[in-house]
Amino acid sequence: MAGERRGRTRAPAAGVFRGTLRAMPPRLHVDLPLAPDAVLALPPAAARHVQVLRLQPGAALTLFDGRGGEWAAELVDLGRREVRVLRHVEVERELALEVTLAAGMPANDRMDALVEKATELGAAALQPLLCERSVLRLQGERAERRRAHWQAVASAACEQCGRNRVPRIAPVAGLADWLATLAAPAPGEVRLLLSPAADTPALAQAARGARRLLLLSGPEGGLADAEQRAARAAGFVPASLGARVLRADTAPLAALAALGLLGSS
């Protein structure tokens, strides 16, 4: 029995890679102009994050302002609010293909998860859509509150996943109204409508040659026939993710993951 215990392999603890401990500085999104040697007060949300972590003066931080790259910084005061910016690091972790996701809003907290995971998977922007079959129906002030909440979700997801550009969460729009705002596709732009219909070209085939992609995904139950016709009239081409029918919050994430792999190959 003792020999068996010695022979077991324990899973490495979080942050341990090949026998070494890698402590990554906390990442904070700071929507302020950053410059070397600047000393600035953290916004309230970022300051609360630092306080929760109980960081001490001199602790290393990574800041990003969404304008490209990231900034090495250090905590200055015991109040955990002021930081000194040290230097700019030219690094990006974006998809090779710029993808805007236009999604029929799934119900309840599934939209929160969709925003978070779409951000992690590299979506450049997200357009929440109100469709004929949408369960979540937001308008007016309530819609704007949710949009602001989703923008904060995207910011937090960037802090976690290492992205330095925060995707913009557009105001909630009706599908027909949003389609009416679209100009003709620019050179290199491809518009795809995720579809479970038989004989639909595969996503990889439909996205071939694209430099910018506008990806439309429906709500629970999919887009109504009239909505699909309107999307096609606006230049959207059906694309398939395979034979299985995916949930409204799964399909766009599967598409983003596939597009990320295509861009890296």
C-alpha cells in the first residue's frame, strides 16, 4: 500500500508548470490614458479588485486601456488605489480574423455566459438582437442597464483571458432594424448566418478568404422564415456547424472556436 501511494502522480497545483511556479501579475482594465511614469488613481471597480487581493505597495500589476498592448505597473500606496505605470508592452492576443457576433439573446443568465465566453474566444464586437422568437425581451432603460452590465462582463473576461482590446457591446436592437443599418459588405467582409439546414456549406468553407466576418446566430428556436429571408437579402450566407442542433448559446461559441482555429492554421 505504501508503495502504491508513492507511485501515484499528483495533479499540479494551479499556476505550477513543469515544476516551476508562475505568478502572473493581476490584470486590470483601466479606461484611462496611460503613459510611462504616470501615477494615477484606479477607477472604483479596479480599486476594489486590488483591495480584495490584499496587494501591498510595490506589488506588480498589468494594466490595459483597450487601445492596444498592456502596461507593466506597480501599486504605490497602502490605500491600494494609486499605481505607477512603468512601461508599455506591445502584445496582442486577438483573432487573425475580425469577428462581430450578432446574436439573438438567449434567456436569463445565458446571455451573461455568452458575452463572457465570446470575449474569451476573441469576438471583436457583440450585437445583442431582439428576434421574433426571443425569450429575453429588453427595451428602453432596462435594455441599457443590461448592455452596461454585459460591457462590464466583457471587461472582466478580458482581464482573465489576457486580451488587451475589450469588445464593444452594442445597444440591444431589433433584428429588422439592425439589418436596415448595414451598408453593403466591404471588400474582404463575409456575412454568415448559422443554420442547421441540410445541404448548408460548412463554416470553414463559407468563411474562406474572409478578413472580416459578421456572424449572425438566432435565439432559441432559431430565426423565423421571414427573418432568414431578410438576412439573406442583407448579404448573409448560411453556414453549418455540423449535423447536430446546438443551443442558442452554444452555436455562436462553437463557431468562434472554429474560426479561431482556422485563423491560427
